[in-house]
Amino acid sequence: MRLSILQYGDAILRAKGKHVEKIDDRIRELARDMIETMHAASGVGLAAPQIGESLQLTVLDVSQVEDRPSTMKLNGKDVDPQTAMPLVLINPHIDLGGETEMGTEGCLSFPEITGEIDRAKSIIVHAQNLDGEPIELETTGFLARAIQHEVDHLKGILFIDRMSSAAKTSLSSKLKRLQKETQRGEKHRPKAVAETTL
């Protein structure tokens, strides 16, 4: 089932996601719906807060990105990132490598807004999969960037927070407009719908 993606200005995007205590059928169904929603929106990642669920859960799929390569090791073994997608990460924790690089990012919660963001080139991620098993991912390139972006969402951090002040200033009118549209939409939404998280 496709879910609605929250836009900038919605308070849930600023909330820290709760630890997923139990990986049950509800969480598995939520992950499936998030993958479907991400693909339908032509995204490469989607975090649970973006669909109104304040949980430590994110999904990713960089298999269609050919111009920005990635490498990946899963539990110490080299894996082709193309065949390992989509990825579901539950309760992820990242160790950042020391070297960073600038790269262009967008976000499904910020339609038509992109920015240059400085991120670690390589990361190690500790998380759980949908079977509740602990996994360790070592990634570089675009996948490393995408995971950092999504894990930021789980902490209530948005990619605009990592932009230079000059870049953010140049986008201020677009951001204000998006925020107003979001708040206007919330006012006109029926109360029962506004309180629904799925």
C-alpha cells in the first residue's frame, strides 16, 4: 500500500524516532509499504518519520542509480549493492569514516529542492534486518551517502540542516512556501485523518 509522504513543516519530521522493540508483522508490513511508496515516488530512501511513524526504521534502494557507484560489505563479505536492494535497516547506528566529500542530495519531503551536502565517504552501519538479526554493513559511495541521509531523518535531522548557511539562505523563500503549504494542508485535513499515522 502506498503511503503519504510528509512534507517539510510537519512536526513529526523533527521528532527522534523510537527504538523498534519488537519486529512483528506490523513492522514487516510497514517496511513493505515504505518500499512500495519509495519506488512509486522514484526515491532511493525513505525513513519511517517521513510517513508519519516515529520509529527507527528506514528503507533504501540505490539499484537504479548508475552514475554514482557504491560498494558494500554485508557481515564482512563483499556484496553487489545492485543485488542487495532493497535494504531495510531497523535501529541503525552509524560509525563514520574520517574522509568526507560534497555531493548533491534531494529529499522526498522537500519536492524540487536539492543541495550540496558534505558527508563521510565511507561508513559502517550496525542494524537489525526484518528477521531481527543483527547485521553489519560497510559501504562507500552513493549508498553510504543515502544511509547517512536516512539515519539523519531518524534523529529529526533534515538535509537542509547540513547545508551551508549561504545555500540555505538562497532556498529560504522556497522553504517558507513549502512550510506554509504543509501547515495549510494540516489545517484543512479532517481531524481523524490528521491523527492517523498510517
